[in-house]
Amino acid sequence: MTSGSNTLDPANLHAIFKAYDVRGTVPEQMDEALARATGNAFVQVLGAKTVVVGYDMRPSSPAMASAFAEGVIAAGSDVVIIGLASTDQLYFASGHLGHAGVMFTASHNPAQYNGMKLCRPGAQPVGLDTGLAEIRDVVAAGTYVTADQPGSLSVDDVLEGYADHLLELSPVRGRGLKVVVDAGNGMAGLTAPVVFDKIGRVVEMVEMYFELDGTFPNHEANPIEPANLVDLQRAVLAEKADIGLAFDGDADRCFIVDEGGRAISPSTLTALIAARELAKNPGATIIHNLITSRSVPEIVTELGGKPVRTRVGHSFIKATMAETDAVFGGEHSGHFYFRDFWRADSGMLAALYALAALSETDVPLSELMAEYDRYPTSGEINSTVADQAAVLAEIKAQYADRDGVEMDELDGLTVSHADWWFNVRASNTEPLLRLNCEGKDEATMAEVRDAALSTIRKN
């Protein structure tokens, strides 16, 4: 295929094809030419006979999704368009229909970004080690194929089926709850009304920013940043709500806020969901990434489960879940993965687990979650660093000879002690070093955090 698009330049392709997705700015790094070429290469590399295509509310998403479909059809494979969707809705379509899939979204990234999340049938992930690098290289080579018999195009609305499946996995049937939902102008504005309407009288929903708007006029749809939770926290207090839910742009992540407006750590929610899964599946394996609180493996072990530690990122989590037949996996970033949801992540399903647990009790959310929250954490602290490798090497040298300290490089650098731990890793999507740390008490955590930050930020 010939094109004058700079997005097909090999240097650009290496920049935007990340560890487990494609992500870049529009139109400088991503455009319709790239989407079309990627769709064609997707069929060439993976041999997909049918591809489900979904997209989020970003202004550039519909046109790029259409171009991707053109590339698939030219290669001789069929396309099923599900239209506007959350990422976990696309995963549902892939699993339920048994087709490969692509979701056009840049998740929590600012408005100028877009991206592609690719999967095999059954929502199996496609990362750099599992086909994404080959797809990138086919695009770079300009090998665009045109089949003698082009594929077909059809449309399917899977939203109702998606909502029904989630509520089969986690029905919410107890006492009535008042729930504030901040969709951040993202795809939860589409999915939440359908899901919560099916719950019925148990949930009284207060909507925030449900208008689909990929320019994010109210705040960035990235609830891991405390500033983006402020509006929800105020609303929960003003409404005297039982719980607040905040979703990211493509609604595959969910953060929760208690009745006092306090943000609940995703690690704490991971521990709660793990406990509920282990009650249904005694002795089961639970996955947690290496930045999750120590409370998660402790609680899993206490409840008779088997905790397994893994790298950050959905393709790594899903692969480990497949290897171990884990029933559930949780990440510090608000991603929650379920074996019965094709090992895919679903922010809405995680929210339903929290609502189900809360509706079964007579206590407020803060009291319910207290038993799963054992250690103070720093949250994720990002720093822009010119030479990331040099900083990691310096930290490693600083702690190499300290008594009681262990280090590993499963993902970035993790430094561990009986009383604390911290991890420093490079972002897969942005030019940042990310620091997460935890201590036995607030003072210990703060001391470890400040020491690590002093090294990171002096470079």
C-alpha cells in the first residue's frame, strides 16, 4: 500500500506500538491510514476470519474504526461493528461471539490521543510478545493485501447482552443503595444506565458527566489522579450517598469512594473481590500485580487461596491467569480481571462486586472496607525523567548492601523490606517514571517515599 502518511513511518510505529496496545496523538502519530493498514495486517498476522470493531467517544474514533474495518475487509475477513462501546463491552463481544476484536480508545489519556486495543477470539490479549510486534512490522513493510473475495460488514448491538452477563456474574440484591456515578464524559455514560436499570430498586443512581464527549470538558477521565475524583467526592457528600463510582474514558477501570468522600485504594477493592471469589471457589488462585498492597496476598493466603504475583499490564495479567487458571486478578491502577469474563478486565463488573458486597450488609462502605485496608500507601507518583535507566541503576546501587533488603526486576525495580517496599518503573504509555510505595505505618511509608523521590527527581 502506498501512502504519504507519516504515521506509517517505522520510527513512528515503534513509538506508538506499546507493550500491550497502540497509542499516540491524532493526527501526528495516528490517523485513518494507520488504522486501515493495521486492520489489514491484523488479518495477515493472526488469520482472523471475523473481527469485532468497537470505539469510544473521541472525535477521531468513528473514522479510524471505519478505516480499520476497510483494511480487514480488503484482506478477505468479515467485520462486525458494535459501534460506541466500553472496552469491556468489546471484550464481551469478542468472548460471546467468539471473534477477534479491536477497540479504538486511548483510555484515560488526554483528548489529543487515540489508540487500539487488539484481542484474539475469546478476548485473548495481543501484546508485543503475542502478535503486536509482527502486526507493526507488516504495517512498516507496507504489505497491504487485497483478497479476491473481500469480507462482509455487519452491525450488532451487544449492550443488553453485556449488561445481562455482568449481572449474572454479580447480582445486586440486598438493601437499597444511593450511588453517585461519575462517567467522566466517557463510555460509562452509555453502559451505566443500562446496567443499573436492570438492577432495579436496589440502586438509586445519581449521574455525573454522562454526556459522551471525547474532549473531556469537566475533568480528565483518569480517576487514578486524585484531582479527577474531587467532583465525585463532593457529590457523594452532598447527596448523602452510600458509595461513589468513577470510571475512566473507556470504562474498563473503576475507582470507588466511600460515604465520607474518601477514595478507596484499588488494592483494597482487589482484596474484597478476592474474598468474594474465594468464597465461591475455595483454594483458588488470585493474581495481583507487583504494585498491589501486601494486604492482598496476605488476605488471599489467610482465606486459603493461592496468591500469584505478576507484572503490570493487562496482557501479562491475562496470560498469567490462563497459565494458572486464576479466578480473579487485580491491579493497583483500577483494572480488575475475571476468569468468568474471559479473563478480561471490567470496571463495571468490579463496581457490581462492590455494590453486591455493600448491599448485603448494614454497615457503611468505610466499615466494610476497613478489614481489607492494612497498610498506608503512597499512591502512584509520576516524575518526568530524562534518563530513566540511570535513575533505576542509581536506586539499585543505593539499596544493594542494606540489611534486610531484597530487590527484583520483574517490572522496573522493586525494593522490599519487612517493614516497607517500593517499586519504580517506566510508564508503557508516557515518558514517566512511576513510584509506588507502602509501609507498616504512615511515618515509614513517608520516609521511604521521600527518599526514593529525592533520587528520582534530582536527575
